[in-house]
Amino acid sequence: MTTETLYPVPAEWAARAKIDSAGYTRRTELAATDPDMFWRDEAQRLDWIAPFTRVKNTSFNESDFGIKWFEDGTLNVSANCIDRHAARNPAAIAILWEGDDPAESRAISYGELLEEVCRFANVLKGQGIAKGDRVTIYLPMIPEAAVAMLACARIGAIHSVVFGGFSPDSLASRIEDCDSKLVITADEGCRGGKRVTLKGNVDAALRHVHCAGVTSVIVVRRTGGAIAMQPDRDIWYHDAIAEAAVDCPPEPMNAEDPLFILYTSGSTGKPKGVLHTSGGYLLWAAMTHDYIFDYRPGEVFWCAADIGWVTGHTYIVYGALANGATTLMFEGIPNYPDFSRFWDIVDKHQVNIFYAAPTALRALMREGDTPVTRTSRASLRLLGSVGEPINPDAWEWYHRVVGERRCPIVDTWWQTETGGAMISPLPGATALKPGSASTPLFGVLPEIVDADGVVLDGAASGNLVIADSWPGQMRTIWNDHARFFQTYFTTYPGKYFTGDGCRRDPDGYYWITGRVDDVINVSGHRMGTAEVESALVAHGKVAEAAVVGMPHDIKGQGIYAFVTLNAHEVGDAALRAELVRWVRTEIGPIATPDAIQFAPALPKTRSGKIMRRILRKIAEGDFSSFGDTSTLADPGVVDVLVAGRADAV
Ligand code: PRX
């Protein structure tokens, strides 16, 4: 029995949507019965330089493990995202940029984008960058970020975008891991009226001995703030581009040639370099953008993510531009200059489709309806959600207040690893249930398995796996193919393990319940608890640390750290503040702990393993159900921790 509210497909959507419910069923069946025909057909949405003959060549089994799609085809991603649209309609707007300061905006046409990308691609070539080289992009949300990504794609260089909120250390480890030759940055970024150091962070990162491979740094002048330029290494973007030739033919790339690396957190070790390739990824990005957002020519599509995360890659840049869309790029934050900012932008640029993370919606919802209702929002026709489970309250508010009950909400479940959305409503086909990502896209085969890997049918709860490959799937972890196989394909042999828990209701709707591994989701950003722990223990006064997620009204999950100090150190408010600062500098502000509890000892089994289950309960403030604690070496530890919680939060 389902008790959830059901929002049927509005009549006007059913009448004119790209995919209605019969279309959904038909495509799902075709993708299952004749995947070759289905994907061959879908792949026609891309321009191929040399057509492929083989569609799918994949196996999740150890003996013949491998993932290849369209393996003998060649194409160029930047040509698909720019040239073909510029040829048809050069004046159409590709990127609408809205600055942090509401007085600043820019519109860049497909014709202009083509010219800028070609020039910048020539700049990269002039710096010795060739096909297969890695380029790190550490930029704020400015059009040059998209230009840099597309210029790499044009010449076959592999970009690695690092979120501008990461610290010099985090940046250095990402530069080092993929052995980048070149870094693209800006003098400073602007967010919420404040300036963010970027070039200074690059300088600090490059002082790191292992970053010696970086021979040039290209700097975009964003604020004009004072920075140091190193003459033999640093180049101003605008100077270089002014001198570069405007003609740069796109490099023919094999469908399986790498397009980008994007680092993301796992449950153990350092962040992994998720690698996506050219053909399958672009097809997935374009197809999902088209069907899920029902994109129509001339419409303004706004994905309010940062380009430093996969959502920005797939929907601000690749999916939107592959479809010839006008994509809006916003430099600032939802509450600057005030809490109406998002909706003022919607009105100013006549946004039709708006896609954001629940954490931003919850923060706005807390301010009441007036900042929303004082704006028009008449241009909006579809809303989207991504990055974390959306609680039904926030969903209802989004639907009722922001969308005035007229706009369906597409709650899209996916991951850095999946390349694009996997489970999502289609607005003309799927009745909506607040809080559920609903049903899989064509060709996506989710299964729910129990701890032993037994596939559960019908209504069930368990772990979410995907039974077979899809074109947008990541192909490897940069430099660590063994870790790729080990991380995703050994827990449930023959299947891709998502790391998420999930419930399927009797109507076949999927409800993601959150991560089942040691990854937490803070404001829609993935954070490995192990990363925060290793930052904490790097502090001279810390002996040991255990980090878990705690429920947080706005962020979804907050970071709760249990810290054991070295002998004779005193855990007081000053040290707590120092450790918070320390983690921010080690990793970046997104890893700021929300609570630090000084713990004389951690709950460990006799074999020395920390029982995180107990720590999670304490962090939640739920002291009623610790379960079996008899295997603890010292069960008394639990009472001490319960008593100490009050000081931490
Ligand atoms: O736990 C799921 C959650 O975010 C994780 C993936 O994070 P990341 O790789 O950073 O990609 C985020 C943007 C796609 C997933 O394992 N997640 C993502 N979307 C949803 C979600 N949880 C529930 N509902 C969603 N719509």
C-alpha cells in the first residue's frame, strides 16, 4: 500500500511532451529487447566523423571485464556542442552568464563561443598541450570555464576541473594524481560580494614538489585583484587569446578516448579520478537532458550547480550545449544580494527550466514565501532536483510556491560515476511522488539486492545495483583500473554497486535512502569520512578521529567528528575552533565540521575496529537503540560518549 501523494501528469504535458507514458513504455521495451537498435538510433543525435559499427561491448565480470560503447566510431565533443549549432544559427545564445553582482551579465552566441573556443584551443596547443595531455581547470563560474573545457575537448586534451572551494592541498593532490601539464585559473572569484582566492591557491599548490609537471598557468582576469605572476610560467588568458588564430579544426576522437577526469570521494583513501570518455558520455548527457528536461529550441535552461561537480559538467555544459540549448551560468549564491536572487534571475533571463539541489531549496524555504512570491516566475515550466534525497516538505514547497503547482518536478538520481541521470521522472510520462526519483530511464537496469546479493523482486528495500552497462558509465579510475573493478564490481559480482540504499514501492518507484558506505552527502556534495579523518589526524594534537554524518536541516547531512587528543592536550572551545579552521585549510570550506566531540576513547571491537554504527547514533542524538554492544572491548566508552555529546553540538 502506498500512502504517498501522487501528482498525475498535467494534461497539457501529456498532450505535448516529447515522451508520454506510451512512449516511455515503448522505448523501455525496445531498449530491453533490442538494445543495439535502440542505441544505434539514439546515437544519431550526435554528429559522428566516422560512424561506429559496433554498439556495445561490455562485461561486468572479472574474466572479461571491460566497458566500451560505439568503440570504432569517431567524433569530437566540442564540434557536437558548438560547430553544428553555430553553422545553423550563429546568433543563437549558447551561454547566458549572470554575475555575482546583479548588474553584470553576458550573452555569448554559438558563433562567438566557437571563435573563443578555437582561439583558446590554439593557445593550449601553443603551450605544448596535445591529445591525451591532462589540463587542470580551477576557475569560478565564468564563461571561460566552459570555454576551457570545450577547448580541451576540441584538441583531445583531458580536463580535470577542480571545484574552486578546494584548498591548495586538495588542488595539489588532484594535479599530481593525473600529472597535469597546465592549470587554468583566475585571479580571484566573486561569491556573495566577497572575493575568493584562486591564483594564490594555485601558486601554493604548485609549490608542492609533486606538481613539477605543470609548465604553464593561464590566468583569467576576473576581479583585477593583486596577484603575483611568475614570468616564465604564468600567462594572461586575454593576452594569449587575442594573439591566437581563430581557426582550429576539431581533433577526431575515438568514442572511447577520454574526455575528462573528475575527482570524487569514496569510502576509503584519497579521492578517485572518475574517467569519462567521449562518445557514450556525450550521448548520455544529450539524451537525458533532452528527455528529462523536455528541452525545446529557444528555451533558457538553468542548472544552478557549480561546474566543479558532475552536475555542472553534464547539464550546464555538455548535455545542454550538445542539444543547442541556451544554458544559464550563475556565478553567485542564492542569498546575495538577497533571498530572491534565484527568482530574480529567472525573471531577468526568462528561465524556462530550473534545476537545483535540495539543500539550496531548504535554505530558501526557511526564509518564507515572500522572497519567492514577490517575483513573477511566469516563464518557468519545469523544475528539477539533484544531488541528495529531497524531503517531501521541501518538494511540496518547491512545487506549490516556486512552481505555483504548474511545473512538474524531475527528481533525478545519479552519480559522478553514472555520467548523467539514471532514475528520474519524465515530465510528460511519470506521475510524481514527492521524495521519489521514480523510475529508471530507458536502458537502465536497477536492481535491489540484499546483503548477500540476492535480487529482491517487487516492493523491497536493500542496496541499489545496476545490472548492466549504459553508455554514460565511467570507464575507469584514472591510473587505477584495479581499484575501479574492486570498488564497484566486487561487492555484488557481475553488477555495478552504487553505494546507495534504496526502497522500491509496490508501484515500482525507487526511493533512494542515502549512502550505505562511509560517504556522506553534505549540501549535495560528496565527502569521504576517511578524508576528513585524515585531515584531523594530521593535526599535531590529534591522536585519532572518527567522522560520521549527522542529520542537518539545511545541508541534509552535517559532519560530526569524534576526536581523541594526544595525552596532556586539553579539548576546549579554542582547540575545537582551531580544528575546524584546520580542516577548512586542509580540504576546503565544504569539509567544515559541524560538530567536534572530544572523546577520551572510541568504541572499538576487540579486534580494534571502530563501531561506526554507534557513533552515527550518538551523532543523531538517538541513544535508544545502540544494538548489540557486547563485542566492544570496553562497552563503558559508549556512556562516556553519550554524556559528552552535549558539548559538541
Ligand atoms: O547518494 C546519492 C546522492 O548523491 C550521490 C552521488 O553524488 P555525486 O557523485 O556527487 O553526484 C551528485 C550529482 C549527481 C548518490 O550516490 N544523490 C544524487 N542524486 C540524488 C541522490 N540521492 C537521492 N536523490 C537524488 N535525486
